[in-house]
Amino acid sequence: MTAISHVYNYTVRCPHIKDPSHPTSWLNHIELNRSCEIALDRITKWHGHSGTRLFEHEGFVVREAEQEQAYFAMQNNRLKDDNHALVTFKVIMDNKTKDTSVQEIMEHIIDDYKSRLSKL
């Protein structure tokens, strides 16, 4: 029997720069949680609104959402002993953060996820 034994949900909120003398970075705004409820909610939502395909990175297809200013990807991976990992990625953008590279963010969090899997 197969089980989803590890769930990872990454969310990156690109910050607004309110004060140029105090720069901020999306690197300080990466959230990671392990909620099955959030993962299932995202999968259900994205299944109904699959968005526009932007690019692929190491087997992850990154899409732009139709209903919001966000980008997403998801995948499952087989682990040892018939376990599986489920991961979702969501990058939230707006008009003020258009200069931020979605591809750079996705590559960073995908690499982080792969690093976590390698330690299991």
C-alpha cells in the first residue's frame, strides 16, 4: 500500500519595498508548512484552474494562475519503503513586484525541497 508520508507546502510572498533604506528580499519571505489540508486545497483549486504553463525546471512544471497574481507547481515523489512525498509551491506576486524573477524563486525552493528529500 502506498501512503503520502511527507507533505511540504512552500509559499513565497514577494515583499513590497516601503522604505528603500531598508531593503527586503523574497528570501526572507519563504514559508514552509506540512499541512495536508493546505496541500489538498491547492491541488483541488489548481486542478480546476490549471493556469498557463510558463516553464519547466527539473521536472516541475511552473504555471501562472488564472484567478490570482500567483505562480504554482506541484509534484509527488516516491520515497523508500513505499512512502511518498507531496509538495506544492506557490509564489504570490503583484504589480509592484513584477521585476522579481519567478524562475529564480522557483529554482531556489525546488532545490531546497530536493535537499530535504535527499536527507530522508
